[in-house]
Amino acid sequence: MNKTADTHKYNSLPTDVILSGDCIEVMNGLPEGSVDLIFADPPYNLQLKGDLHRPDNSKVDAVDDHWDRFASFAAYDDFSRRWLAAARRLLKPDGAIWVIGSYHNIFRVGTALQDAGFWILNDVVWRKSNPMPNFRGKRLTNAHETMIWAAKSDQSKYTFNYEAMKELNDGVQMRSDWVIPLCTGSERLKNDAGEKAHPTQKPEALLHRVMVASTRPQDIVLDPFFGTGTTGAVAKRLGRRFIGIEREEAYRKVAEKRIADVRPVDSDAAAVTSAKRAEPRVAFGQLVERGMLRPGEVLHSINGRFHAKIRADGTLIGPDTKGSIHQVGAAVQGAPSCNGWTFWHFKREGQSLPIDYWRQQIRSEMRD
């Protein structure tokens, strides 16, 4: 990984690097339309009033750093509009952004996102399985944060790896509430004094899910509030490229060391399950043309109850109907629709296989 770079105008896009300086100035110095995804964890503007103590009178290590202090809501809104404008300029036409925040700021950021022209796709609730208790007992325990996922515009063909997210969720469609614990134990980075290196360090599991959902291998992920480098560490591990922007030297040093210790995966492991609709289109007739299946050959359903004969033009003829593999499959079952690729089977050497077996072979050849 490259060392921290100073702020200046870039003729080409630097990647796998941490850029030093104000995020707005740095983003405005990067080439327009050059980034695939932005993950942003901006200051929350917590508006803390006084110290917070636990029941044993020990002080809570809250977010009270200078970078989280704004004079007013108007000042915070102005900051949000300016960094979002810089971020949107950097995104490719089909790029997208994730912004995370708490109830203190996420609604204001959401308004700024829409005003800037972004197209909101989802809000995702990150449910913390181990939230900090509400010590004063005057409010509900704050057990979640909200992430807004938005495309650059309503015309963007943004990346969404639906099938990969389904696989990640044990074969079930991924929901918009994600139960992931806060950083604890060895994942929580410490500084030389043994204290938390950053008060709002995000868990790597959260970034892993974001990148599996909305990036492809070698995509460029920019984080304008890089902190201790969670985005960079996960991007490197998953075979994505990253750009981090961080003005605080102490955070940059922690991030550099952290990312240097990450081993990237090979290209095969970096890939995710692609969406079925993104696969190359293969017509059933191609299987017949190539002799994988023959005119006159009889196909059967997996239970052997239904049969249909292949015609020379790639259609099927059943007992009372003829048409495509899908139409005949639906007709013999009396169903409104049917996926003929998985419904119809053929036999080879005593083994019954779905006709999709041959389609996948052709697709593999097309990829090669």
C-alpha cells in the first residue's frame, strides 16, 4: 500500500492510498466520474451536553472530538451539502453511495442527499447486538444506526449483487435490517496509550456486507472520512481498490499499519455470485443446434410424471400443447408459469440431469 499522499490536483486517480487533507478539498482535486462506490461515515454532530457516567460513576468514552463539533444545524447542513456535492462529482454515472449515521444526523443527511440529486435505493438499519445501555434511563437504549444506500441518479445502472447477498444470508433474500455486533475485543483498535484509536470504528462485518452487495472485484471504493481504515482493510481483503481521505494524522498512522497487515484474496475468491439476469443469454435452440440435445429426444420432469419431445426449432411438443420449454412446462402442470431450464431433464448414461446443465456449459465457454 502506498504511504499517505499530500493534497493536490491529480491527473490520474491514485488507488490503494490514504490521502491527507480536508475531504472536500481532496475530492475536488480528484478526476471527475472516476469512483464506483463511496462509503461515508461523516461526523454525527452528536450535540453532547456534559459528561456521561455509568452507574459506578466511571466516565463513558463518548464522541467529543473536535471534528464532531458544529456551531449549529445550519453549519452542519452546509458541510453536508458541500461534501455530498464533491462526492457526487466523483462517482461514475452508474456509481452509488452508502452513508451511515445516527438519529442525530441521518435525517438531515438524507435530505441533503435527495436535494443533491442522488436516488435513494434503501435505508438499512444496522441493529447492534451489543449496544451500549442507556445509563440515565431517560430514553430507549440506542441500539441501531441507519445507512442510506443511494444511486448517483434515478438513471444509474447501479451494482447490486442480489444472488451474492442471498447466498450470504443462507439462501434467503437479504433484509434491510442487519444484526451485527459493535467492534469489541481484538477488532477494536487501540492507540499507543491503550485507548480506543477511534471512537466510532465500524465493524469489518458491516463493510464486508456493503461491498459484497454493491461492488465487483477491482471496483474503486472511496471513503472520505477514512478514520482508522476499516473501508480500506475490507476492500483490500476482498480484492477491491480503495481511496481513503483522512485529515487526522493519528488516524492515518493506525490505518496504514492496519491495512499493511491485510492479505488480499486471489481473483477467484474476490468474485461473488452474479445475478442470474446478468448471465449471458442462451436460447434453448442453441443446445439443439450444437447437438447437446437432439430433435426427437424426449425430456421428462424430475418426477417422471410429465414428458415432451424436442422439435428441430428448439420448441417442445407435449401431449396437448406445443411451444417453448417454459410454455409447455407450465401447460402440463396447469401452472401460470414455469422455469423450463430446471423443470425439464434429459438422461445420459442412466443419469437424469436438468437441461440447465448444458446452458451453464455454454455460458462458461462465453465467459472464457
